[in-house]
Amino acid sequence: MSFTEIVVRKDVQLENAILLEGLPGVGNVGKLATAHLIAELGATKCTEIYSSHFPPQVLIEESGEVRLVNNELFYWRGKKDARDLLFLTGEYQGMEASGQYELTLKLLELAKEMGVTTIYTLGGYGQGKLIPEPRVLGAATSLEMVERLRKVGVEFIEGEPGAGIVGASGLLLGLGKLRGIEGGCLMGETSGYMVDPKSAQALLVTLQKLLKIKVDLTELEKRAEQVDEITTQLREMESESPDEKQDFNYIG
Amino acid sequence: MSFTEIVVRKDVQLENAILLEGLPGVGNVGKLATAHLIAELGATKCTEIYSSHFPPQVLIEESGEVRLVNNELFYWRGKKDARDLLFLTGEYQGMEASGQYELTLKLLELAKEMGVTTIYTLGGYGQGKLIPEPRVLGAATSLEMVERLRKVGVEFIEGEPGAGIVGASGLLLGLGKLRGIEGGCLMGETSGYMVDPKSAQALLVTLQKLLKIKVDLTELEKRAEQVDEITTQLREMESESPDEKQDFNYIG
Amino acid sequence: MSFTEIVVRKDVQLENAILLEGLPGVGNVGKLATAHLIAELGATKCTEIYSSHFPPQVLIEESGEVRLVNNELFYWRGKKDARDLLFLTGEYQGMEASGQYELTLKLLELAKEMGVTTIYTLGGYGQGKLIPEPRVLGAATSLEMVERLRKVGVEFIEGEPGAGIVGASGLLLGLGKLRGIEGGCLMGETSGYMVDPKSAQALLVTLQKLLKIKVDLTELEKRAEQVDEITTQLREMESESPDEKQDFNYIG
Amino acid sequence: MSFTEIVVRKDVQLENAILLEGLPGVGNVGKLATAHLIAELGATKCTEIYSSHFPPQVLIEESGEVRLVNNELFYWRGKKDARDLLFLTGEYQGMEASGQYELTLKLLELAKEMGVTTIYTLGGYGQGKLIPEPRVLGAATSLEMVERLRKVGVEFIEGEPGAGIVGASGLLLGLGKLRGIEGGCLMGETSGYMVDPKSAQALLVTLQKLLKIKVDLTELEKRAEQVDEITTQLREMESESPDEKQDFNYIG
């Protein structure tokens, strides 16, 4: 018996909307990009999703108040050419395969009801090495979608990612296709060793063209520079001690 | 398919009652404190909860009789200023996330029916080092609750515990908040290396103020002294063999 | 979603019957004893239980035919003083806690319908060392049952087994008690290192008194002697190489 | 809560059909043989099976399009003496025992509806050493089936495979027998170290007689030769460095 409860904080109806998924994943690229868009566009929280597929855990806010781990939806009404947006973010993806499937199916149903007709999932593509100039790689539910993404600079490389896309970013597209919702995945290249705001920045440069929106990327650039500094220091330490190569861990 | 069966041994209706949770956890602080309160106040068992979320195991009593592992509720009717109390204790927490969620949701429903309006969850806060003077740290479902706990000496430290609260102590608050029940968590500081009656004692000093009750703590003090002696001996052994630091294990 | 299917090969109604459980466990003591009783008494198979709580596996018989792993019931109609018997045996216990609970609950329901009023579960009690003269230890659902077992030589030692009884042998008693069926567990002492026919033999000596039946134990004695020989050889090898003590593994 | 969705792409009714299962397994023997038959016979895809018992993963096709991992059915209408065939293949078997059982039960129901009366499951039998001349070993649901397989050259060796047959190849026979569908398993001997087209080829030689069909095996022979070359190289490397024996891993 599983438990999933959708709490509607604000009842919102969107039109021909785009769902943007940015849950935690490789390099946290998708989550960073989504969080940045939510903040810069001033999107509003409308829905909370609680589930036994998330860990049995509360987080503690600065005020001392507890908050049960969840996923959340934020909405933003489109302006000019830009379509309505619905953002999916949270602290965790569903645990285990059955949890991933159940949450994704419930979310697709909810998104359809709210007016979503397209899904873009955002993630990182771990390359296992430092990536000075991250590209944005893609996959999509149809050839039309492949073309639409290619036009804004998303690259499609045959056989990559070789293992396909695992987790919410893949499942929202795969099950979305089964449910008749078109979509695509945008993956910012990243080392996979650390949280990567530079990759998130590259993702957002492409995403702005796709969504026909314009946001300030300064904040993300600053964070990217901080990470660059740390990386440089680590590299220097590495070159000084050649015996202990590639021994720096994931830095959150 | 999961199995959970609530066996009502005594049908009890309480008024504006407080649920005190003391299931096993870090340092067994919550369980020790709850067991002590049940014994000193002479609380009465009213309910047994059996579930496939507990291990498939019977315990054997001194008489040779078997007892299926379970969780149990004990009640105590308030006197003077003290409100009615309902205690939750047992040998195990639910296994796996889904088990934790299911048991907590069933328990919240049951507690509401029995008249519970407030939940205090009791636990230990593992510091990874010996704590001569354990403080009591807190988290709560609302700012009013934070203030109520602070007034009786509970400390709120920004960003602690950093990982939030995992298990029954967290979930009862998180899901309780969703179900409209206010609550707070009281965590006695503890090393995390051994069962810690001293931390349970500190917790009870604070809890007496909060609950407006008075219980004898002598029994717990004696156990704390015994543990202190063992700890001192271990420290001496440690200082004699400086090469093998921090190598003593969890002592149940 | 779980699958459990009870296939009734022969519709049998028993009277005031005893269920004897002998599923695989420590030293396979319970399974050996049950298999021996089934063979010597000439009990008849009446029921097969298939379930997704068993591994997804078929076994291959000498003829080349496949057989899905299952649990099975055999019955024997009592004679003179001996009550009707129903035997539970199989290749596996249910996997995971939820599987153990579900199978045990279904089995209790079935056993009740078939006329079972008492349950004896048979198992081994692993002592971690060679046991030349295995005793039979016990646990039971009531003081009356404790006495009944003690009268036929079952020993009750305070605080043993310290960890209680895990698995089908424990759960049948614990859940049986909840469902109003009395019962007891008989545990033959065993090293826990190998399949132990000698412990099964000791169990059967006691069980014959309890069940008021008489069976030939020669076959089990022979197997016990074979294991004794292997053990003696292993001990000799051990004493010759004193540096590699206790390094022989479980021998099935 | 689990999710399984059967998508019928083409509504097909077969007559007295044979289901051939070739999901991934030891040496991928069954999958290779099935894929070869589908290609050579020109069988047509009719059904897709999606399930939360498969990993939450999409694969990416050369075009950049995503495809949710699934199992698929292909059909081929029999000619002359050959009966109708239904092929089951896919990227994964169901994960976990409960998933294997649920998927197999759903598939048996579906296959019966589509007209299947016999099941042959195809797999590899890992011998842990290189097999120059792989035999085809068998197991079956009845003595008649054992004879039918023996007549076309399938060997039945007492006590092999000792561990029985685990996974879809076993479960389709075991549960099929419970549901009244006859069947057999054909296992090509293989080392178990690498994907083994030679074993698949041996399997198909036997299978052609059983199914009364004729297919070109050239493609499979070529792949077998390639693997042979790699194996020879590895053996030579091995004999040159005698200290690091048997240290080559599974080669997909």
C-alpha cells in the first residue's frame, strides 16, 4: 500500500502549458536551472505532492519549523510569445522503480488537467571528466520534437547517452508519449563530480530560446565562477601530488 | 499487500490529549524517556498495533510465552494542569519508507479518534562525541509551537539537525501537520555510541515543565551513572592505547 | 500486487487437528523432522501453495519435468490417542517480512477451515558450536502450553533464544495467538554450521511423546552418523592446522 | 501499487499457436535466437507491454527519439506443417520476484486469449567453462513434452540444471502448467562469460526441427565466428600470462 497525496494550495488552470521538470539528478543541473527560472520569473507555488515514495523525513527550516519532504509545482503565466509554464521541483525523486512510475503517472494526469501539452525535462549528462564548454544534448518523443530542439541549438549525437535516460527525466517523456503528451529532454554536459551551475547556465541559454523568455543569469554565473575556483584549486593540488590522481569526490 | 491490525485491549476516550512518541532510535533516548514516564505515572496499556511492517518475529518472555513484536499505546488521564497523555512505544519502527508512512497515517487517524490534539515526538540527537551536559534541541510544526517549546528550555539552533528528522519522530510531525495536528520534536543530545539514559533524563527535565507533570528520575539517574562508569573505563583504556582511538562500538 | 494461489489436490476435513510446520531453517532441523514424519507415517499430500513470495523458479525432477517451487500440506488421520496431523513443508519460506506475514495469515485461515486447533512449529536453535547431545528448547502461546511441552521433556530456559524466533516458526505462533489458535515451538539444539539430522532425531524423540505416535528413527540415525563422520574428519583436519580454526562452512 | 499496461498495436488472433520466449538471460542465448527468428521469418510486432517492473528508463534511438523500455510480442502465421508463432522479447525481465510473477501471469492470460496452446522458453545453460560444441538441454511440463523434445535432439540429464530454472523461462512453464498450458525449456550450453551466438545457433538447429521451420543461420554463424576470434585472442593472452588466469570478464 502506497500513499501519495496532492495538496492544491492554489487552483490554477493553464493554457497550452509547458511542464519543466527539474528534480535532483546528475550535477543537479536540472534542479539548479529550474530553481533559477522559478526565482527569476517569480513563479508561484500552487501544488505540493507528498508520497511514501519519498524518504520518511522532515526538513527543518531556519525558523525551527518542520517541512515534510515533497515535490512541488510552481506556475508562471506566459507573456507575449512565451507559453504558460509549470515547474516541477523537489528534494527527491521517487525511490525505487515502482515509486518512479506511480509518481510520474499521477503527475502526468495532474499536468494534463492543469493544461499541460508539452513536457521538457532538464538534467545533466555526466561525462566523467571536467567540461569547460558544456554542450546541451537532447532526446525527444518525436522527430518533430527533435527538429524543434535542434533549431535552438540542442545537439543530438547518435548513441548518446548510451544507457538512455534513467529516472523522472526519462519516465516523464516515455510515459508522457504513451499518454499522448509530446516532450523532450535537455541535458547539460557535466563532469558528474560536483553540483554544476555552469552546465545549468548553458542549459538556460538554450532554454530561453526554446521558451521565448529572457532571464538574468548573473546569479548562476557567480555560482559557476565559485565552483570554477574550487575546481582550479583542486586541479593544482592534484598536479602537485601526481600519485593521487582523480581522487576528489562529489562536492555538494 | 500489507497487514496492519489494531487490537483495542481497552476502549479509551481522551480529551485534548498529547501523544508522546518514544520508539527506538539514536541512543534509544526517546524510548527510555517514554518507558520511564509510563512506569512512573502508572500509565495503562490500551492498544496493540501489529503489522507486516515489523519484522516477522516473536519475542520470548521469562515465562516461556511468545509475544509478536508490535507497537503499543498506553494512556494516562491528566491531573490538575496536566493534560491527558497517550504514549506510543514498541520494539521497532516500521521497516522501509512505505511502512513508516502507512503506520504513521494509521496511527494519526487512531490518535485523532482517541482525542489527541498535540504530538510530541521524543528522540536523540547524535553528536558523534561524548556529551557531558546534554541539551534538548527542538523542531515544531508552527512558530507558536517553537515558542512554546523555547519557553521550557528547548533550544532551536539554525540548521540543526542538518539532515532533518528521519523516521517516526519526523513523520508524525510532518504528516500530523498535513492532518491538522500541531506538534514538536524534543531531541536530547547524545553521542550516538550507546544507549543514553543521561540524555533521556535531560529530556524528561524539560518535558516535565512542558507537560506540567512531576516524576521521580532516580531510576534513570542510576542507569546514567552506570553508563558513565563504563564510559570512563573505556576512556581510560583509550588514553592508555592512543593508537586505537574511537574504536568502541555501540553498547546496547 | 502479490500472487498467492492455494491448489486443493484433495479436499480434506480434519478434526481437532495439529499443524506441524517444518519449513527450511537453521540446520534444516524442522524440515528434516517433518519430512521424516511424513514418510514414516505415510501422510498424503492434499494442498499446494504457490506464491510470488517464493523465488521465481522451477525445479527439475529426475524425469525432466518442471515443478514450480511451493509449500505443501500433507495430512494424516490420527489413530488411538493420536490426533489428526497436518504437515506444512516446502523448499522456501516466504521472502521478505510482508511475504512471511501474508503467507502465514493465509495459511492460518486455511488451517482453521481444515480443522486445525493446535500448531507446533519445528526448528533448530543455532548455538554456534558442535552439540553432542542436543536438547529440545521451547516457547509457547500460553502457560498451559508451556506446561504441556515441559511434561514431555521440552526445556524452557529464561532468556533463550534471546533474539526470539524469526520467520514462519515464530509468526505461526504469534499470529496464531492473535487468531485464537494455541501453539508451541520445539527447537532442536544445533551448531548452525550444517544440516543436522541428529538434532532432528532429538526433536522427534520428544515429538513422539507429545503427539502420542511411534515412528522408526533408523533412517535419521544413519544420516546423523554420516554427518558425525564428516564432522570428526573436519575436526581432525582442524586440530592438525591449529592456525585456521573454525573455518569450515555450512555443509548442505 | 504496480503499473502494467498492454498496448495492442495490432489485434491478432492465432490458432493453436506456440509462444517462444527469448528475454535476456545467461549468454543472452534465448534473446539472440528469438531475435534471429523474428528477423528471418519476418514476424510482425503486435503488442507492447509496459510495466513498473521494468527499470524507469527510456532508450534513445538513432533518430534521437526516446522509447520506454518494454517487452514486445511479434507474431508469425504458420505455413505448411509449421504452427503459428508468437515471440516474446525485450530489454529486461521483470525486476524482483513479485514483478516476475505478475508479468508472467498477465502474459499467460494474454497469450491464451491470442490462441497460444504451447510455450517454449529459450535460454542459456551456463557451464562456467568454454563450450566448443554446445548441446541443447531441456526440461518440460509433462512426460509427453519431454519425449517430444527428446525426439528432436534435446538432451535430458538427470539433476541438471541442479538449481532448476530461474526467471521468465522457468516461471512461464511453472505457472503455465498451473494454467493448463503445456511447455518446454530449451537451454543452449554456454560458458556464461559472454554473449554466445554459437549457443543460439545450436538452439536454432534444434528448434527448426521442433517447429518444422527453416531459417538461414548465416548471420548468427558470422557473429559466432567473431566471438570465437575474440575468445581465441583472450586465451592466447591468458596462456602468455599464466599468473592471471580466468580473469576476463563478461563481454556484452
